[in-house]
Amino acid sequence: MSSIEPISELITEIGDEENDTRVQAREELVEIGEKAVKPLISALESENLNRVKNAARVLGELDSPDAVEPLIALLGASRASIRNTASKALAEMDSLPQVLEHVKDGDARLRRSITRLIPEYGDPSTMEVLTEALKDKDPLVRRNAARALGLLDAPGSVKPLSKALRDRDWRVRQWAAYSLGLISRKTGATRGLKKALNDDSRHVRAAAATALGDNGIKGAVDRLLVKVRDGDQLLKDAAVSALGYIGSKKAVEPLMELYPEADERTQASVIYALARIGGSEETYSLLEEAIEDPMHVERTRKALRLLGTQRAQRLLKAHPE
């Protein structure tokens, strides 16, 4: 199939209401290859949403250099579904150098999409660009840059992320905290994360607790134990989970005391946290009680499997599914 007319028919069909028709047309356009690129680029300007998205998907598979700039333009589209489809297409292509050229463009929506797209390439050399984006005037660009640095586990990003914990926008501070929890090179992050446990935003406080747990910061146990009594549910559950990941035996008794008065969600967090900390006599006592509770039986089974001890196995056998 090589004439322009069949291609134009397929371009029409990728905008069809029937999914099977769209899928078949996409596959045939991919098979046609380079000859379909120019018509597909034109289809990106269609008012038909399906046609635009499917044209972007095919262009991503064809990996044509001519399609990179038109796809980058879609990153500034008003529809999120178009931006997401264009991002996925670009991530499949050899497009990073051209994408980075637009990271300081005047359109904030485009910059947001680019900083969200960058980690999909998995290239740690983008750290400098992302660090600079932490200074962008748009808070969502700064948030996406903080998120990207964490996902990339980029060397040297602890310092700029720690600084971002003081950003004026809570969404940036939240993702700076989460990202510090994702980064394996933790040195220098602990102090800022502990301080963030008292941030004005509940979302930042919870993110800081999660990050301290992910990093296994034993020096944060005392502060986290205070937070399990916090009136904010989001922070309380994050602190409980963090204590489980840190694995300090010091947390067992306070968590046991918290369990009877907690709501269902916090009780579930306590069950998993105690299982991660390990099989103390107190932990087994609580799990024996929880597995009898219809509300917690399934999560208790998961906790016992997590423990993996002979005693846990016996308890599982005594309460088969």
C-alpha cells in the first residue's frame, strides 16, 4: 500500500468512533512507514480528538525526526489527553535534545509538560536542566522538576531538592520531600525532611514522613512517634507506615497502644508497620486478634506473609482463606 489515497483513508479511519477500526488503521499506517509521516503530521491539527491522539501514537512508533517538533507543540495543548499522548510518543523517540530546547519557552503549560516528560527518558544528564527548572516562575513547573529529580535518582540532586523544601508553594515542597525519599544517595537530606514534618501544609508533612521512612532514617523515629498521635489523618498514617519501613523496635509499644483507638485505615497501617518491624510477642498478639476481625482478615494475612516466620505460617494455616 503506497498511494496517497489509501493513506488519506487510513487517516480518516484513525478518527473513527469504532475502536477496532482505529486500531486496524493505526497498524496499517505503521506498516506504510515514512510515506505516512507528512499526512500524520497534518492530522495533528484535526479537530477530531481520536484522530489527533492516534496520529501522535503512530508518529511515536515511526520515530521520524520530522515529527518531533509538531509533537512538542502538542505538549502545550489545552486537553490533558492530547498532552499525555504526545508525551508518550516523544518518550519512544530520539527526541530529548529537541525537547530540552523548549524547557524555557514562554508557554507555562508546555514547560509543565516537558518537565513531566523528562524523567521518561531516564537520562541523569538532565539534572542540570531540572535543577534550573526548580527556579521557574510557574509553581507546577517547579513541582514537576522536583518530581523528575526524584524519579531519575539523579546524582547531586539532594542539595537542590533540600532547598526546594523551602519553596513558597506547598506542591513543590511536597514533591521535594517525596523525591528525597526516592533518592538512594541520602546524605544531607535528613535535616530538611525532619523540619518538613512541621510544614504549614499537611501534604508536605505527610510527604516528609513518607520520605524519612523510605530512607530508613532511624534518627527520625522519635519525631514520627509524636506524629502518630497527630490529629491529621494523612500525617498519622504516613508516620505509622514510615515507622514500619524504618523498622525500629522502639515503635512497637506506641503502635500497639494506638491500634485499639484508631480508625480502620490507621489500624491497617499499624498491622503492616508491625509486620515490617518484625515478630515481637506483642506483634503476634495483635495479629492473632486482627485475623479474627472480618474487617482486617485479608490485610492480616498479607502481613503474616510479609513476616514469613514459622509462627506466622502456623497462624495462616489456622485461618485458611
